[in-house]
Amino acid sequence: MKVDSKIDVCFCRIDIGFLVVPFAVGIVENVSLGDFVVVETEVGEVLAYVLKGPVSINPDELGIPVEEIQPILRIATDEDIRRHNENLLLEGEAFKFCKERIKHHNLPMKLLRVKSSLDRKRIMFFFCSETRVDFRALVRDLARKYRTRIEMRQIGVRDGAKMVGGLGPCGQEICCRRFLNKFESISVRMAKDQYLMLNPSKISGLCGRLMCCLSFELDVYLDLAKDFPEVGEKVKTLQGIEGEVVSANIIDRTVIISIGERKGQMVVSVDEIIREAKT
């Protein structure tokens, strides 16, 4: 069912997983780009940064049920920012303490992030693990230390990479951290369609899974590769050299062809390939 009425939202970045989330402006006045605002999340009230807005938008365009769009609670005050900065120190100290207790209890888990609500009524510890972890003793240690509600949140390796960040093989900040808001399914077929070597170290990201760019760049590569021969196809060049396609570089518009066991391989512009070789 279509929703005709529009709502005013701001797109805000919260540092829990570095998500960009739409929040309803509601009754809060004078919100603008670059403001720090207070929003409600799974951790509790936290600070968020306005990246875009306010904008009037149809809820259907967001792909989120309108009832799930949380409102901005208020523009952050000096007190909110002071608490946030103090919590950064608390989170750093809690991270070190939790890692020490994980080692003490010999738990098979990797701690990724600690996040406290502004009022410190809840501290959430995010971690990765390949197995289920009995962390009851760890929670007792943390609750005894910080005298507040402690929650442990197990997340997947892709979410973990997004939360921690880092540089990808391209030298840029990893895409999931920089601009991706959700993960799409990725297959080896996507790498094949982009003429990439199926070497796990070449097509895997920091998380150990297939790189996200294989998915969102696929349509561009498929469009550019329309006039490229397929791997294994027998071709002939303008110079009359016959061979079999081994690989291709779509960006450089070149094709690598094998011209025989003794002659090796050669790189040819795709524009120099005129027809299939006769068999």
C-alpha cells in the first residue's frame, strides 16, 4: 500500500557500525546539515551527525516501514557533547578491561567495539566469534566493574569489518565503512564476469569474504564488457595471430590471449580482435 504523505527526515551517521540512518525531524526545530543531534538506538540515547537534511520524502522511498523511523529527540546540547566525549574515554577503558577479562576466561571471541549510551545506563560490547560463547562470567566481571546494564552483541565478520574499518586492496577506506549501508549477496560468478583472477587473496576483503565492490560495480563492468570475447573463446587479431582468450582487463580494454605453449601469451587491444579463429 502506497503512503502518499511525505515526512521530513534527516540522514544521520551514528558511530554504531557507522550506519547512515534516516530519522524523523518531528517537533525538533532548526535542524540543519552538520548538526549533532541526540537519537534513540539499540544502545540507548546516543549522538548522531546530520549528513543530509531535512528533506521531505515519501516513506516508501526509504524502504523502511514508517513506524520504524525513529524521531530526532533534540539538537545536542553542550552537556550532551560533554557526556559523549567523556563516554569515549569510558569506552576506551572498558575495551581494554574487557579484552583482559576475555583473555583471563580464555573465551573464543574477538572484541570489536564498546558503546555506551549518553546516560551510561547501558554499555554494549560488540564482538565476533565463529562459535557460540558462554560469556556469563565475563558479563559478571563487567557489571561488577561498571555498575550498569551490560549487553554482549555478537555480529558477523562483514559487520565487524565495517565497525572497525581499514584500507582495502585498492588503497581506499573499505567501502562498507565509507558509504555502504547494507550488505548485498556476492558470488564468485561476479568476479568471473569482471575477468578477475579467482585468487582468494585478490578478491577477498578485510573481512575474509568476497569484496563488496564485486557487487555494486558489476553492472558497469557488464556494460563495458559487451564487446569483449569470453574466456576460452578462440580469436584472431588484425595481425592474423590466432589464440585463446585467457583473461581481460576491461578498464584498459585489453585482452590476454594464449598463442601456444611455446609462444606464450600476448596482450592485445580488444579493438584489434576481429573474429573467431577457424577451427
